[in-house]
Amino acid sequence: MLDGLRGYACSRPKKLIALVATLIVASIVVSSFVISFALRHGYPSEDTPLTLVENGIMWTADHGNDSLLCSNYTWLTIRISDGVRPIDGVYNVLWYLGDTPLSLGLTNYCVVSNQTLCGLTLSLNITDVAGNGLFERGDYFLITVLNGASFAEQVTYKVSILFNNPIWFYHRDISFAIDGGTFYSWDSTPYQLVM
């Protein structure tokens, strides 16, 4: 058999070179596809209070400790970042709810100041289901991307919720990414401190 292959290689060297080149190219293409597939689906995912909604994301206070906060909205800060530092140096935006007039007794809390994050115009809307001015089970906020845009694919964003009052401090981060239309979210809190 080896003599047959050697004879074929000697009599048709151009065909042998073309066959070897084809096999090399095919193996590179297959390897690239496998690596690309593995990397595209390399995001962790777990049950978090964050979900993907049309043109944005929603955080619902009905998971774990979030349902026990029962804090006044004036102590709430919401932050979103994409971890990419553009030329202007801005890679996160914050909404301080203490600086925003809220209408107590209504179920819909709207933060009117839109923020810009790396070319995306973002709005924040908060719904207080009971209308009692406390962030508690069932309450939620939406961060919506305006002007027909959406969060970029394969970019890791992080949404943070912080409560800071004279007695205690609470901080939680949820990271998320969208890849191939699939939403991944995971807890990425560096620390939580309740005093």
C-alpha cells in the first residue's frame, strides 16, 4: 500500500500537493468553526433578577435578598456599564434616584433624564407596584435603549443596584451579554455589605 502511495505521489505530484492543501484548508475551517462556536457560547448563565425585554432589560425585585430590601427609592442608585472605555472615558452611567422627583402614590416612576453610554441613549423607568415608595417584591425597573437601537451582541454589560442610607449599604451587580440572540446573565457582585 505504501508503495502504491509513493508511486502515486511520484507520478502526480501536483495532484498530491492540491490534495494536501485541500485537507489543510478544510481542517483550518473546521477548527475555526469549532473554536468560534465554543467562544460564542462561553458566557455563564444563571437565574438572576435580570431579563431581556424588547429594546432593553428588566430587573425585578423578587429574587433572594432583593425582595427583602424594602428601601426608600431616594436611597437607590442604578448603574450600567459596558466595560469598554471609549475616547471620552465614559463607560458607565448612573441614575441617582434621590436626585429625581418621584410621584408617591402612583405606580409608575419615570426617570426623565436619559443617559448616553457608548453611543446608546438609555432611559430608566421604575414601576413601584404598591405605590408606597419602597423597592420591594414585585417592583421592577426597565433600562431601555432608545432610537431603535439595542444592546450590542457579544459585549458584556453590567447593571448595578445600590442602596445607601444612613444605616446600611447594599450593592449587587448582574452582568449580561447577548450572543446570537440568546440572553445570558450572571451574578458578578464583587461584594455585598449590609450594615
